Amino acid sequence: MTNISRRNFLYRITAAGVVANMPWWYGNINAENSLTSNVRRYHVSMQKEAWENDPELLGLIREAGVTDVWMGSFLQGKWFHIPDELKKAADFLRTEGFNPHVLTVPLGHPGNALDPDDPSLSNLKSSWKNACTYDGKMYSGTSIHDPVVKDNVNAVKQLAAKGFDKLFLDDDFRLARFPGQIGGCFCDECKNDFLSKYGYTDADWTDLLNAVRERNPVKVLRSWTEYNCDKEYEMFRAMQNATPDMQIGIMVMYLGSEKAGIALDKYRNSLFRVGEEHFSDQSFGSVKGKTDELYSSLFHMRFARPELAFSETTSYPAAALSPKNIAAKLNVSLISDVRNTMFMSGLPPLPADRWPVLKPVMKKNAGLHRYIAGHKPAGPFKHYYGWDSRLVGRDRPYSLFLASGIPFEVVDEITESGWIFLSDEDAKSVSEDRLRAKSRNLVVRKSSGLRNENFIPVDENLNEIFTFKRQIILKLKDIPFVEGDIPVVFSWYPTAKKAVLWNVNEKRVTFRVRLNNRIIKKVDVEGLDVEIIEVR
């Protein structure tokens, strides 16, 4: 018999009692496995104060289907809980049947994203140097100066020494304050370092500041983007190299990309939290809010491995998303094949009344996910997010076509087939000949004012999109689509012979799916719910 310590023996006995009463999901996973399964898993970011203040909370989230708990540790240059406290909390979580992990906030945040009721968390409380915008304004967070790298390396080494083998660099690992901004610190120290490394002059620096102001993707701005991406990745590698047995991942901001210092293709083999933005009923409640969220997830899944991908299923403040809307967010992960859902709400936990509502939705979503895991959506509408969007874009994608009822696919390049929906920045890159197109299949907003022989002007509203849909459906041969002018996300997976219908309306709708000249399916979908159908 293998020798085990008394503590491990007691842990196994205790855990066995918990396993005997495990809910629906337990047979799908091994509590000690790595996060590399086709199985949909559910995680929550939660602090020990949550279950200490509400002893029934862990039972609620366990019954709902949560398997992993992530705890805050080194946040914005200070220990929220020291490693010894986290180790004690982790041991307790294991006895409750959970896999415990940790997260840090390694760069700080230009505002309070931790707890809106605690104003002391609005700024860095450390000796870290503030950052400078291109127009000379100072702010805290999202910059890398000494001793940021050293402090974070020391922190992750202490966490690894306590047995933690998975860690997220959280909220967010980026060098831009907000979505849509061109990142980087423009202080004298960073300026001189950049000019020295790239052989630029003060005149080039002036050109850079003008390029940032005008969002002009000239050579010096591309160099600036590369400089920041390298700086951020070098920090990531320093932490990963210091803890080779720890799996470190990054949380990516909404449509986070190179302009935010995130060299997306360098993190393909890391844990990867896709970016979302709509954290309240007010922002997520519209159809556009839902398609924007899905658009960002689909974009990031060009770079993430599904089994290592995590959602940013966030409600902030904690009660800002109603139970029905936080449940609806699960469909973003389903459609884009994100295998791990991370429920987040800052430091305070999600309200306890969310979990009984989420439980059946989580079970259903996980069951449906098995049908399409590993399969790619296909269709004539193309999701394309190009280099100009990633370098100088304002992160306002043309996303509403995703709710047209026409199937879609994600593409890395402009294609000659189908119809490609462009952001204003990518459309401008075509009109200025930085991006070449061969077919008249590029859908752009009329409001952009841009002209090109390849453009089809369609403003981003449902009326114009449905008018365009009626014009092209006769051209759809051997391609299923949803009839009518009711918004629905219709994601078709031909290799699985399945399609997903996400009803983005508040009320129940009966949808009719057409293939060639016949109706192949009528399906009732409750408001905000999702169903899978067979397509042959």
C-alpha cells in the first residue's frame, strides 16, 4: 500500500463523504485533473470571507455545478490574503470537494474593479510608479515600471511554494486603461527606452503622439505596439519561468488585442480568459450588448485553445446582472466553445439567490456543449476583426449581424465568398488600400462615410440587417437559416450536423429553420434560452 500522510488520509476520508453526495456534474470530472477536458466546467472567483459570512454558500455553488474556486491573493501590489491564509483556505475547499486556485491583479487597475463599496481600492496602495497618457495625464495601474516585475515574480513564487499550481493574472493583464484605447505609458522613462531600442528620434516621438491622437497605424505606432507587447510578454515569461510547475493564464480585456499590449498569438498555450464588457442588465440587456459579448469571445477564440479557454462571466457590481441575464451569458461560451465558465463579481460574491436559478441552466448548457465541442461554426456571414481594429480601433465592432438568423463563421483573412462585416477601422483600411479585397462582399456602416467598390453599405440596426437578409437568402444553397425578422443567434456546426439557436429576446419565440426550399425544423425557445437542433 502506498504510504500517505495522516493529513492526506484524513482529507481522502472527508472528500469521500463529500463525493458520495455530489451533484450531476461530478461524474464528468476527476477532482485532480488538469483543465484539458472536452467537458464544460464551472468556476467561481470567491474570497474566504464569502463562505465564512454565509456557511451555506459553498453548498449552493457545489450543487449548481461549480468545481473550482479561485481566490484573490496579490492585488495591485499588496497581499489581500497572505499565502499562509490562502493555503489554509485551499485545504478547507478541498474538504468541500472543490479545486482551489489563486489569482492576482499584477498591474493594477485604473479604477475600482474590486469592490465598489470600498473606495480605498480605487488606486494602487504601493510604491509602484503611476503611468502617463499620451497627452500628459497621470493615472494608476496598467503600466510596467520597476519594481512591478520583481514584486510579481516574488508573489507567484510564494504562491507556488504553498502548492498552488494554477494562477490567473487578472483584471486585466493589459497596458491600456480601457477598451478602445491605444495603450502604453508615455512617461519620459518609457519614451527614452522606446527611442533607444528602436533607434527613433524626438521627431519620431512627436509623430507617434500624433499617430495615437489620430489613430493612424503608421510605422512608428506599429513599433510602439510591438514594444508594449514585448514588455508585457517578458513580464509574463518572467513569472512563468520562475514557477515552471505553475500554469499561469491571462485575463484579456473586452476585444483586448495588440494596441492594449496583448500579443494574442503568444498566449495560445496558456490559460486564456476571453474578454467581455457588459456586466449589468442595462448593458447586456440589449440585443447589441449580447452580440458584442459574443463577438469578443469569438475573436479571442482565434487564439485560445478551447480546453484552456475561460469566460469572463462577470456581474459587476455583484447584483448588477439579474439571474436570467447571468444565465444567458452562458450561451456565449457555448457558441464560441469556451470550455470553462468563470463566474466573477469583484471581491464580493454573487448573491446567493443566483445559484438556484443558475443550476438547471448550467446543467443544460454543459449537456448541449458536448454536441458541438471541437466543432467550428460555419456560414456565409463572416466575423472578421483585422489589423487596423487591433492596432487603432475603438472596439466598436459590427456585431449585430450575429443575431440575423444567418449562420456565420470566424475568418482570419478577407474571403471572396460570403459577406464580411467590417468595423469602421477595417473598412478604412480597405478604402486606403492597406487591406486588399477582390469581391464586392464587404458590409460596412453607411454612417462611416467610407466608399469603395467592394463595399455594401448597411447600417448596424436590425431593420437594415433584416432588409439585407431578405436580399441574399435566395442565394443560400445547402445552407440552413432561420426565417423571418426576429433576432436570433443561429450558429451552424456542419461537422457535427447540429445548429444552436440562442433566443436573444426576452419572450418565448417559435423559430422556423429553412434549408433550401423546405422548413426542416420548428423549434420553441424560451426567452434568452438556447436549443440545439439536428441539421441534415
